[in-house]
Amino acid sequence: MTEITRVPLQPIAKGSLTKLWLGVIVAVLIGAGLAWAAAPKGLSVDTITEGTGASPKIGDVVFVNYVGKLADGTEFDRSQPLPIPPGLLPEGNPLLLEDGAIIDGFLTGIQEMQKGGKYTLTIPADQAYGASPPPGSPIPPNADLVFEVEVVDFMSKADFQARAAAIQQMMQQQQGAAPTE
């Protein structure tokens, strides 16, 4: 029979285990605090009114009503009704969801929204205009932007182009049929 060598265990000093666990907890809390402080404050989409159905995707044309504000609440832009007869297109401003057509933060955020929903979209400066806002714009360099957005409807780019062509043809016919003096 073989015998296992026995090593006597030293007793743990009173309170050592408690100190060890407290040290682990403090280390975890410090690490979590540093991670939170270093995390980029990114894009956020907050739901005001829940929408229904699918979300728009790249290549769609989205019809929105919106108000654009700076972080201090100063309004810099607002959607305007289209100068076309009602019923031909959904209400709201049409926005083509493609790179370069709208700012990156709006493009990303709108894809998280649903038809009929109302949202607050907060866009950090690096996903908005950064250090180079549009010339003559009331947006200062490196400004975070806040949009109140209502998604009225969306459709494919091809469907939008077909409807726009029909509207243009209808308007040309009306102009040709108008009496001249």
C-alpha cells in the first residue's frame, strides 16, 4: 500500500477571508467604473410611441416628420409638408436610406424604428457632422444632435421613383391643360 504525503494546512487568520472578498468586490467595482467612464457615449434611439411592423432598411425611402435640435434645445431644422396634392405620397419628408444621403447617425438610428412610431434619436457629433457642419448652418462644429422623429411610412426606392414619375407626369398634364392668356 502506498501512502500519500500529508501536508499540514495552516489555519487562516481571523478575518482574512472577509478581507479577500472585499478586495475582489472593490476591484470589480473599480473595473466596471473605469469601463463605464471610457465607453463612448453613442447613438441612442428612445421610443416615445411604439410603431408596428418591419423597420426600414438601406435602399428604402422613409417618410418622416421630424424636429432637429442641438443638445441645448435650440431648433435647427424641421420637416416641411411636400408641395404636392395629398394622397399621392405618404405625409412627411422622404429620406433615401443610403450612405451619403443622410448623416450616419440618422441612417443607423432610423433602421431601428418602425412605421407609426415616434422616437427621440440622439446622435453624437462623430456620427453627425463632426467638426465640419454644412456651411451657413446653425449647427456648430462637434455638436451632438437630437431629433424627434415620427416614421409615417416607408417604401422601396423603385416604388417611390414610380410614384414620383406619375406625379411629375400628372403635373405636366395639368400645366399643359391650363388655359393661357
